Amino acid sequence: MAMILKNMVLITQDMVLILEVTEAEVVETLEAEV
């Protein structure tokens, strides 16, 4: 059971990192177009 929870936490952290990177890329793109 603990392993499942641990894996869920890791997956969530990965998703947050991906969202942060994607957001940074979008901001850079928008700033470049202005």
C-alpha cells in the first residue's frame, strides 16, 4: 500500500514539473511574439 502511495506522489511531482516547464515555454513564446 505504501508503495502505491509513493508512486502516486512521484507521478504527481512529475506532472507538476511538466506543467511548470510547459508554462515557462508558453510564456517565452508569448513574450517573443509581442
